Amino acid sequence: MSNFIITFKDSATKDEIQKFKDEVTSGGGELGRTFDGLINGFSAKIQPETLQLFQQQASISDSVIENIGSYLHF
């Protein structure tokens, strides 16, 4: 598993973000911090299969995902 911060567009609802958080945990990953101020998103340790699904979702033009960024410390 690798560490990532997933950020969402301002238009993303809390329910939409929660669906991605649920995908992380159901895929065997671990949630870290939740961000709901200046940025909307969360940090997590994500399995490669879940990351691939998120990347596919992010490539869709109307995706609620703003960015997927890796980082070293969790």
C-alpha cells in the first residue's frame, strides 16, 4: 500500500466523498485524516487496485476528484 491524499472539487458532496472513503476501507486500505476546510479530501493508505479505480474515475470529465497525490509519511 502507498500513501495518498485525495482531494475533491468544491462541487463534491459529503456523500460522494464518503463513497470514496468506503472504497478505501472495503479494498483493504486505511483512512488517515479528513480535510473539509480549504480543501475537501482525505489521506489514506491505498491498495493498488483501489488507486487504479480512483485514477480511472479522476480521468472522467465530470469526476468529483480534483487530484490524487502521493506522499511519504502517513
